[in-house]
Amino acid sequence: MSLRERWITFTFDVATGARWRRLLFAPIGFIIFVTLASAFIFIAFYLDAIIPLPKLPHTLVPNIISIILIIVGIILTVWSMICFFKVKGTPVPFNPPPVLVVYGPYKYARNPMVTGLFMQLFGVGLLYSSCALTIIFTPLFIIINVLELKYIEEPELEKRLGSPYSDYKNKTPMFFPRK
């Protein structure tokens, strides 16, 4: 069994197992994710300070765009989390909602919570004129998330939720609504 298959099986076993296991692993998963996202921000700011990367324009238009991205990103992330909490789940794959959530922002994208986070990262990069965060680390964070979603989280969701998730996946884009 490959490492990927083991991770999918471990996530599935925790998500479908005893409540105490879900409650134990959910905060750990949340802390790891927040630490990773925060590390991307701090490392980007550190690189901006030690490497003479060009500064992004720090004028009114980029500042307005950054504030809009951050606010919309926060709203989208919080709205997505509320949808999970309403059905007694969390955003952490170890303690997911017991049912497939297809309303609210999930009606338009499979991962609106992550889309909101991407928007926030781009917004922070623009707001602080960080070339490293905007051009290097946010795209890298997106790539890592796409790979994790495609190769770990979505196979686990198909295993746990079956054909309803497969149908939803085939109809609904990963991050951005169509049309």
C-alpha cells in the first residue's frame, strides 16, 4: 500500500470512526493547516526582506483591490465553515460533515473555503507589496492545495460518500463557479 493510500485510509478511518478520535485529530489537522498557511506568509515576508525582490505598487488601486480580496475571502471562508457547522461537521477532513454539503457556496464550487483563503493570501500579498507572497508563495500554496485535494481529500470523499460525491464532483468546479 502506498503512502498516499495509507493517508487516505487513515483519514477515512478517523472521519468514520469513534467520536473521540475525530475530536482528537480535528484540532491537530487545523493547527497543521494554519501553521502551514502562516509559514508561507512569514517565509514570503522574510524573503522580501533579505532578497532584493521588486516591490509591488503600493498605491490606492492595489490597496483597494487587496482589501476587497481579503474581505470577500474572509466572508467566503466563514460562510463555508458555517455550512459545515450547521450539519455538525468541521472544515478539517478528520471531522467532516456526516453528509455531503451542496448548498450555500458549495452549490457553486467544491472548495469555496479554500478559494476564500487563496483570495486572502493574494490580498495580504498586495496589501504589503510582497512580491514573494503574491507571485511565488500564494501560487505555490494553491498548487499544494490542488494536489492535496485531488490526490488525498477527493479520493477519501468518494470512498466515504460514494456516488453522490462523484456526481457532485463531475458537476461542480473545484474553486471558481462556471458561467
